[in-house]
Amino acid sequence: MNEPLIKLHDVSKRFVKGKETITIFEHLNLEIPRGDFVAIMGPSGSGKTTLLNLIGGIDRATSGEITFDGNRVDKLTEGQLANWRSSNVGFIFQFYNLMPMLNAAKNVELPLLLTNLSATERKRRVETALSVVQLPDRARHSPSELSGGQQQRVAIARAIVSDPLMLLCDEPTGDLDRNTADEILKMFQLLNRELEKTIVMVTHDPEAAKYARRTLHLDKGHFTEKVTTI
């Protein structure tokens, strides 16, 4: 693999709660090559979601450096961060976060409304994204008319519609039964292998982690690694 797409160097994250300072991790180092598929596991409170938020520019580190494709993300202003996220990052969560009053196609289109793309180009991209997740026939269905697995597929289509380099997934199968979860995870493998998306997935599920190329265990502010042969 090439130079790291994502690099955290000597990163610390602390929260101040009243008079108390809570340290999530200190001096954390991480490198994720372009095209990698990494599962991050660890006990509750170990900082898995915080780490994902730092990588995605939703949260800021207390200290240290975070680079993406060689550029310092931690130095960007809020406006620059928003533009960077819309171009480079797709987020996928446990609870889909679909707008109930919009159909599947309109939900997928939402990130594109922040761009200068024409309506015709937005429509083309939405159709392509729904085809990738095998839901082209559900474009006009509202979330309430879709199963949990189908709603998560719509959420994945929304995450990839702007063709980001990186997908950040926070417990993406936590609300799904085993069979449906496996279908979603196979889709992540497809996105990783065929479309070369770099994927970072937080999960508590060892079965889900098996779909990744490697698994990192975050505990007490440090990583241990397990490489998966797939």
C-alpha cells in the first residue's frame, strides 16, 4: 500500500467537565494506508467514536497532528473543514439518520445540495449510488416503507454519492440481524475492493470485524493490531 491516507501523530484528546479533566487518550499514533479497511474495537469508553470524529473532522484534538492525504486537517477553519468533509468523507451510523419525509432518492441527494452540481448531474449520481447498493427500484420509497437493512443501504448510498475517498462507519450493523448485517458488511468489502474506498469502522462485533483487512483494538489509549486474511 502507498503512503498513509490518514495519519495521527502524538494525538491527545481531553474533555473538561466542571473541575474535572477527562483524558480519552494521549500521544496516540495511527496510520491508515489508502485503500485499507480497518475495524476498530475496544471496551466502552475507550474512545472509539471520539477517534472516528477526530479523523472525520467533527471533533478537534487537544494536541497533536492529524493529516489526510498529506494535508493537516487539524489546521483547517470550521468553514474549510465543512468543505473538506463534503468532498472527502462519507459517514455511516448505526441509526441511519434518514429524513422520514423524504424518499430514498431525496435522502441520497442531500449531500449534493451543498455542491454546485446541476440537477441533472445530481440525479445521475443518485441513480448510480442506489444501483451500487442494489436499491434502484426503491428510489421513490420513504424510509418507513423500507426494512432496516434497506434503510442502511440508503444511508450507504448517501455516504458514497459524492464519491469520497474515505468512509467512516460507527457501529453500522449494530441495529441489524446477523444475516442483514453480513449483507451490509459484504457491501463494505465491495466498496473497499472494487471502488477502492478507505474504510474505518468502529464495531463491538467480532463477526463484523472479520470483514475488515485488519482490526485495531483500542484500550487504555493504545492500539494492538490483528490482521485478517480475506
